[in-house]
Amino acid sequence: MNKRRYTFSWDLIGDIEARGNMGPYARVEVYRLLQFSVRDVLEQNFGTEKADDLIRDAGKLAGEHFYQQYLAEVTTLTTLVTELQRLLKDMGIGIFRVESGSLEDGGELILTVCEDLDCSGLPEMDHEFCAYDEGFIAGVLGKFTGRELHVRETDCWCTGDRTCRFTAKFA
């Protein structure tokens, strides 16, 4: 049996304060360099669909841990959204908003992320791009609700929209 070296835990984030001169932030180019090089290698080895699934799964894992680290004390959806908006903006990830909807009675939420770290400013393509964000949102909402959610991007910067829009509903 292969022993895993990098089972995710918040400890892998490390002591950010150790970057005394550099601080907690890096440029968007550096984040995208990591993201697109990993995506390219995944696509080369597994194909586009599987690469998207893996990136979505990574986003979900990140969203679950993000929830546990920053949002676990939240008790209402309104407070969750307010705190998520604040955190994502403060961390330079994007401007998050619930556009409409409700998860009650099998409904769905329509969510947006403007100035998205993943794709804002990229050239137009013929497909949505934000599989990681789909997973991240599913991870956060899933931890909050205690139920599995299906999140998919419906509009993206890369398809000509200037905001990324997602639908979220229980799986």
C-alpha cells in the first residue's frame, strides 16, 4: 500500500507569519501559474473531463477545510453569506454574492463571483472555466448544510460574461 505524503490538513497552510517580509499575499500570476500548470499536466495524463473532476474535487476539499477553519461557528445562511463575502473579498479571491433563490424545498441558489481569482481577465474561450470554484462552493455549502450539493457554473468570464455565475442545489 502506498503511504500518502500530503493528506490535506490545515497544518499544510503553515505559519504564514513566517513570511515576515513578504506577507500573506502573492500576485495573481503566481496563483494562475500553479493552477494552469497543474491543470495542463492533469489534462495530458487523464483528459479534460477527468482533470475537471479532479480540480472540482480539490476545490471541494478546500471549501470544506475553509469552512471548518473560518465559518464553523456560523448558524444561519445569512451569516454564512455575509462572512463568506467578507473573507473572499479580504483574501483577494473574489466578490461573492447570492443573486437569488433558496435551498429550501429542493430549490437552488444562484451565486456570483466577480473579479474571480481563477479567471477574471482571461481571454474568451468556448467553455466555462471555474471547476475549482464549483467544488469550493459545494464544499462550503455542504459543510454548512450537512448535505451534498451539486454546483455548476452557468456563466463565466471566459465565455464573455464579466461575472462567474453558479447554480447550487442539493444532489
